[in-house]
Amino acid sequence: MTISKEHVIEYFKSGIKEKKDFKIGIEHEKFLFDSKNNKRIDYSKVKEMFSGLNEFGWNPIKEGENIIGLNKEGKNITLEPGNQIELSGEKLNNIHEACAESYDYLFELKQVTKKLDIKIVSTGFDPISKLDEIPNNPKQRYKLMTNDMPLGGELSLDMMYRTCGTQLNIDYSSEEDFFKKFKVVNSIVPISIALFANSSIVEKKKSDYLSYRSKVWQNTSRGGLPKLFFENLNFEKYADFIINFPILFILDKHKYISGNKYTFRDFMNGKIDEIKNRLPTESDLSLHLSTIFTENRLKKYIELRSMDTCGWDCLCAGPAFFIGMLYGNLDEVYSLISSWDKDKIINAYLDAPQKGFNTQLMGKDLFYWASTLLEISRKGLNNRDMLNKSGKNETLFLNHLQKVIDNRTTNADHMINKFSKNEDLKDLYDK
């Protein structure tokens, strides 16, 4: 089946689910370092690590002869451009399940990395390495991206090789539900940046940013926070957006081909000579949607992508924060943000990586808004009242964020304080 605009709209509609069937998907990335020399691990070490994970039931994913990831029971471990690894979790029912999944994965990962003298770093930006020190891997698409991405954003290679994020995937029950959720998640991006800032050290020095990762993503090709996302966005308008969006690459007969001269509309109109003017399929559409690097994006679900990666103490806090609002208390948070001015949101978005909680938005600082949203989220998680075996609901996962608010101190601030005392690289590794 080839793709028309109507097919794109139907693709998004096919993601609509009953509220009782809403799921939660979490993805999070990690940096891996050789503890003997404080350098990022190379591909040969990745293969050793993947081999070790086979013992825990993980199965290899191959591209030609090369192992590029692992899978197990609906979960995937994928290999990022600079040999960061990402867990893409199963679609689960609540934060208890999602957090248990992450805990099991990190337990297995640590068993293997300990044997191989690999250290894990859970920050939004590589705190140690220079860009030219980072090894790559043979994954095909990354060669094309390394060539083409810098043409549209000066920090694109830093994004590929030196950033790690946490992503949350959520469902929608109707086109209106999508619109409300998408407007909320885009409006609160500045607050998310400030609250989850965890990338203050760059190349073994204080960077003058709290979330240098967010600064990088703002200067990355195909990224950012388009003004369109604050309008009354429906599936048709989002379809128009992605149809007119440039193509990054096309997968044709198992080979990746640069798409940097074309938009997806050109593809739909049969105007790409390099692939003999063939028309796109649904898998081509899916690939295109996954290469739009905006702060949030739509597939058959909504992806939230504005959080820096963090360690175990806060890994579950971000997803809990958003699920409380978006699944448990959407009307209240939508009512709060619906009158916000989009230009002021974008100004706050640009300021937040450096100023953090001191950034101004609608006459208040982001600390005020983060505190307000935390209480809205807490109400939402209480509304959901999903209990674990000990009879506790999902609000327990907000404890880390409550400490951030009580002390007005983020992970980025902790890292600055800890590292500044003795500038010991060991302070950057996960304990």
C-alpha cells in the first residue's frame, strides 16, 4: 500500500485507544565508559557486553553481520551513534510495572558491566569526552546522519554522540484528547527542562548550563519546538507538517539512502530518482516519523522527549510526573496552560537550559510552575490510585521531585556541587 495524505491521517487515527487500554512506554539511554582509561567504550566492547546480556535471555538484533541491538519479551536495547545504549521498554499499565522493568534491566546491565570493567554514566550530556574522542559503530544509518545532520544544525553531532535522554510514550483516546495532551506537553517543555536538568558538566568542566543537553537539542537539525505545536493542532495539520518536512534518509532494498534533497511530499509524488521514483509504504512513513527530532512528536502515540537522562533515584520520577497530569488530571493542567502565550513559552524554552528554575514564564519563574505542576500530578496519580503489592499508589515515585522542590536543587546542581569539590571523574559515574 502506498501513502496519501488521507493514509497519514488514518495512521494517526489508528493510534486511538479506549482509556482503559492506555499504556505507558519508557525509553532511557546510558553512557558507557571503560573504567581503566575513562574513555567511551568502542564497538568491540559493546559486542562483549551484548554477549554477556545473552545470558539473561536477550537475543541479538542484526544488520547484515553486525549486532546492533538486543530484544527480549517486547523490550529492545538499541545502540546509539556513540555507543550509548537505550532501553525501549514494553507498553505497560502503570508506573509500578514500568519502574520494575527498568530495575530488572539495570540489575542485568550492572552484572555484565561490572565483569567487563565498564562504568555507567546517567547524565544528559557526556561529562568527560570531546566529540573527536568518541568511537562510532557500523550501524548504517549513522554514517548518513553524521554527514547530513550538521547541515541543518551546528550541534547535531553533539546530539548524536554526546547526549542521553529519557522518553515517555503515551496514548490518546480521540483527536481532541491528542490535541489537549500535545498542547500541554509542548507548553510545559521549559518546566520539564528545568526540573529534569542533569547535564551541567561538559569536557570535565562546569558548562554554565544546567541542561547542556537541551541547549544542544535546540541547535540540532530537525529539532526544536515549532510554533505550530501551540495551535489547535489536529491530525490533518500534523500530517501536513510531516509531509512537508525534509526526509533524513530512505531505506531501500536494505540500504539507507540520503534524503536531504527531498521532502516526504516529494516521496509521495514519486519524485525521488535514486529509488526509481517508487512511492512510500507505511514502513517508510514510520521511519520518517522517527527521524523528526522535535521536543515532542506524534506516531501512533505521543512521545515526550525533553528530559535529561538521570540515575536510579529519579528514573521513575519523570514518567510519574507526566502520567499524573496526562492520564490522571488532564483537564486541570490543560486549563492552566491554555491561556499561555506561545511566544513567552518559546522564550522560556530558549532560556531554561541555562537559567533553570530562574527562567520567567507568564510572570512567574519556572520553580513556581514546577511546584504547581507537581501538585497537579500528585492529584492525578491519587485519582488513578493504582496500587503496588504493598498497597502504595504511584505518588511514591514523586518523592525525588518533592526533594528537588523542597531544596530548590536539581540533579544538575548536585553534580556541580559534587564535582566542583575535587573534580574527580569518579564522581560522575553511577554508584
